[in-house]
Amino acid sequence: MIIKGIIFDINGTLTDINTNEWLDDVYRVISNLLSYQGILLPPNTVKELYLQIMKEQRAAHAEPYPEFDALAIFRQIVTQHATDFTCSLPAKKLEQLPLLLAETYRAASRFRLQLYPGVLDILRQLQSQYHLAAITDAQVAYALPELNAVGLTGYFDPIIVSGSFGYRKPDERLFSTVLAGMNMQASEVLFVGNDMYRDVFGAKKLGMKTVFFKSNQGTQEKAGVQADYIIYNFPELLNAVRFFEDT
């Protein structure tokens, strides 16, 4: 196999991340931040609104694997509950408020964000030989900032974020989009991911060879789905690449 490119999932594959969006403290923080904008909603109401709007968004998409838009959720909350004080705020602040709320929400819910051992070293080695790209089921508001926070800015082109599309993996359109951005065929790339369903199943539908990283996250098994190669720590990816190049 002639490998020209490698596509990576991000969360659970490159980054070891832990978030908990169900904690009441997350909504306490958002409630407090909203109060500085003239919007007085108790934390439990903020939580109910957030989850209800998310549910409505996903239903409205009518997609088999629907994604939500966090910025739109907070934009709707601000618009529907704005007071005279809110409307008196500077226009630039109001324009940026949904993004600030989305970033704060993510920051309050995040407990760990770090690279898996060996990721940076391996990517540096691979970058000199292959075109690297990424697909992530995430929100635009925080996908790129989190990559920057762990030192991965500049390694991937393109970076496809599901929040920009309204659907998530394993929808094959995301995989087709990244291939088009790389100007490559499925037969020319490897896909590396940690979820047997969203990553491996999705990539194999387009005919990509797959490497399953058995990390501490993701669906470990899926009936009828098998990865072409399995690694148990990230540096083993070099062995996987050599295996495919020799076959």
C-alpha cells in the first residue's frame, strides 16, 4: 500500500480529555456569568434550557447522526431572556457573548486535557512524510483552542469539526469532506481512531484502512466491525504504518 496521508480522530486518540457536562456546578458558573449580562436564570433553569434546545436542534436536523451547535444554544438563551440591561450592553459584547458562554461552559466542564504519551513525537516524525488531517466530533468554539492548548496547532490540514456540519461520525460525508480537502482517495490514506463504531466503522465504509487505538475512551467493540490494525499505545502507530507500507 502506498500511504500518502493519515487522518486522525482527536479526542480519545490524540488527546486524553475528560469532561462532565452533567455537573450542577457547570450551570452555576453559566448562571453567574449570565447575571453579569442582565439575565437572571437559576442554574437548574439554565441546565433545562441548554438540554432542551440541544434536543430540539438534533431533532430538527433529521440526520441519522445529528450534531448540535453550542453557539446557537447560547445565542437562543440570550435572545429569549434578554432584559433592558442586556440590550444596553455594547453591540460587540453582545455579538461575542454566545462564544464566551460556550467557552466558559466547556472550561467549567473540563477536568483533564493532555496528550497521550508519545503523540507529539510521533506526529513530528509522520508530518515530514505524510499529509496529516483530522476529523473530530466537537464544537467549533473549542476544538481548535484545545488543539492549541496541547501544542498541536499546525499539524493537520484540513481539520473537520462536526459542529460545522450538523452531523457527526460515522456519517460518511465527514470522511468524504476530509478526503476532498486532502485531494486524496480513500485507498491512499490511513484512518486512526479510538472508537470502533464512529471511527473504524465510518472510515471503512469509504474503503480506508484503519488503525484502532485502544485507549481509555470510546466504543471498544462493534458487532461486525474489525480494524485492520490495533495499537495499545500511541508510538505503536509507526509499526502500523510500516505494516501497511509493506503489504
